[in-house]
Amino acid sequence: MPSGFSRRRFLAIAGGGYASIVLAGCGKSAGPVSSTRSAVAAAERRRRKPGASVTELTLTAAPYTLDLAGTQVKTWAYNGAVPGPEVRLKAGEVLRARFVNDLPEEAVVHWHGIALRNDMDGVPGVTQEAVTPGKSFMYEFTVPDPGSYWFHPHNGLQLDQGLYVPLIVDDPAEPGRYDREFTVVLDDWVSGIGPTPEETLKELQGGAMQMGTMQMARSELLGGDAGDVMYPMFLMNGRPPNDPPSFDAKPGERLRLRLINAGAETAFRVALGGHQLTVTHTDGLPVEPVTVDTLLVGMSERYDVIVTVAGPGAFPLAAMAEGKSGQSLGVVRSGPGEAPGADARPAEFDGRLLEMSELRAAASVTLPARSVDRTYNLELNAAAEGYRWMINGKSVLDHEEVREQTTPLKVAQGERIRLVFDNKSTMFHPMHLHGHSFQVVAADGGAGPRKDSMIVRPKERISVDVAADNPGQWLLHCHNVYHQASGMVTLLSYES
């Protein structure tokens, strides 16, 4: 852990237990590679191209009043919008972002999915000290890979209050295989119209199922429990279903839709009425194209899809809250026609669903074949009592004490690591690794898609491989923010 950080407590629950770890070839170590070590700077130098362009911005987090179809709600936002204004740059460029914290509490910015330098990752107590109210922090890093990314806080439950922004990294060498593109951000919404996230977590911890929590969110697709929180509304690009965003196009055009699930606790099933979706990227990285009718997007996941617009009309782009009641909605408009209603349900929801087993990484991003140096078994479970979520029997008390509260997953630069997610709980977990993408190991042992987040269903066991090429201290956690705040966090720790 970097030295000099003050002891700040975060909303989580401590726990004990056991570690299920299998190691191969573990040598002696000189200790963890902290975010201030020279290895981190050296990795950034390797990414940085001479004369790289710099994109500069000021990012201010502050209280904000959001208009939800005529209802004014108090929330928080980046730069006065939900989602915050899209940030766009080219692969290989440098992002220099001055973060200003005008919130009433500490905050940071986590750059989700970017293989960036560790000291810019935005994890309080691990890679930086949290930014206090009225203060600022300068983030600067190379953005090495094209794709659909986003950023959000990493303090407590702040993500569930409107603080998120899409970050799109263009590939200068990518051929134009579409006519237009749209970024589509999905969210489960409670801020200003229901109990606060903190109130909801307290109820969950106390076992009460009222005021916004639920007992019976069920989904066969998700393998059982679909969530703990009953959200009163779901948004698409910051707008409710009765005031949907419009994505204007012409018949016959090819559209690229960048789907981002910024929700705190909800997986969405997405479909476009009268159309099929050709999946081309997942979590920013290309896959061999697969055409389906509908797909499931877990919390923090991103999917890029290509759609060929049918004849003139107004088509519902619906994102059903899987296992819950409600949906977010947009309209792809290619001509005159009555807009679909807020409860429009495309028939494609019952059509061919994308299966993870169908996806294969494109050759350009497939990890080179080699042996695995270390394997870590990660058991995902819940405590017998209380709302406490665990990895290998341990719940992290707070970000700063992750090294003390859990057993870090030790790695060394250049190694190949296998992570085996073994979900022993009754609920799905979208597991996310910071600073890296991993490659899903297909059932036949082949190369599945490259991702940084993926759903692990109850009783499911999934293996992923990681190329250890980005030194530092990196969180690995469930991206259900209520599970994260209640302990489902561990640490991938580079040792020198």
C-alpha cells in the first residue's frame, strides 16, 4: 500500500474466513509494487508515443438537479449532466483531466477498463488519497487501446447517484464499416425519487426488505436472484422511458451502438424492435462477429453492436431490467411514425440470445498461447448471516485495508495468471479487474473473448487468463456496488 494515506473508513463490512489459493512457481518477493514505484512509470513510458497528442479537460463533480420528464430530482453529476458529457480521443493519445470535487464528501475518478498507469487508476487508499471537498487532482495517462470505456467514482455508493461518463477511444486505423454511431448508457435510478443508496444498504445489512429493497427479483437467465434493490426507474442516456432519447438514422444505414451498463445493481437485456444485433466488441475489444436478437449486459459491461436500419419508422431500443420490473427505452427513428410507448416490448427479447460461449476474441487481441504460471481459485459467496459478501471467505473492510483484510493475489511482471471464479452464492456477480483485460477460457480450452468485466452466475465456474503486463496494485471486485461496499473485493498485487 502506498505510504502517507490517512486512515479513512469506507462503507463496507469486515469478515474472516479462508483463502482458496493454488500457486505454481511462487518465488521470493521484495514486496508489492506500489503506485509510486519506478516500475509503474516505466510501464507508462512504454505506452507513451513521442509527440502524442494531449486531450485536456476539467471534470467537476457537484450536486445537480436532473429533469426526469418534468420531475426535478436532486442528484450529483459530472460537468452538469447525466451522463456527463462524452469524452472522446484516439488510441495512443494522452488524457489530462483535472478533477474538481465540489461534492460534500471525498471522491476520486476510476477510469473503467483502461489499461492505464496504476497511480491514475482512482482507488482511494490504494492508488491515491481521496480528493477532499473543494480540492482537485490531476489525472494524466496514456490511453493505449481503442474501445468503449467509461469512468465513475470509487467511493462507497457514489456510482448510484448519477456520476458516470462514457469514454470513447477511437482507432485511427479502423475502417469505417458503419454510417453513424451512438453511445447508449443504461442506468438503474433511485436518486431523488427513493431512499438514498446509504439507506438502502443499511436496510440490506439489517435484513429489512422494504423502502426499496426486494426479496423476489428472479431470473432464470441470471441463474436465480436478479438483485436486491427495487429501483423505481431505469434511464437511457439520462432519460426515463416516457421521455426517451432519439437516435436518428436513415433506412439502410449501418449503425454502431456502443452499449454501456452504468447501473449499480441491474443487468439489462437489450433488443431493438424489428432488427438483429451483430456483436463486434465486448468491453472495448473486438470479437469475431456474432448476430443475435438480444443480449444481456451486466453491470459495468460494454458491448458494441452493428445494426442495419430497416425501412422508415420509429423502432424501440429497449433495455429490460432483467428479473426486475421496468426498463429503459430509446427510439431509433428512420422516418415518420408514432413513437413506441414507455412499456414497448420488442419481440426480439424472446429470440436468439447471445451466449458467452459463442464469442471468440478477434485474432488481433487474442493472448499468445503459453503456459499458466499461477492459478488462483476465487470462491464467491455470502456470509451465513448479515448482508456480507466474500471472496475466499473474506470481506474487505475498506479499500485502504484491502491488503490486511484479504489475501492479495500475488503476481510478477511477465507472468500468465489464471483466475478461476467459482460462484457458491445464489446470486450473479459481475466481476471486474482493474488495469487489465482478461481472456475467457472457452469450454474447449480455446480463446474466448477478451473482457474486463463478466457475469458469473450461481453455481458457475469460469476461468479467465490475465497477461501480467501492468505493474501496480489492482482491485478485483464485484461491480454490484452494494456487494462491493459489503466486502466482495480483493487485490491483484504485483511483487518485485
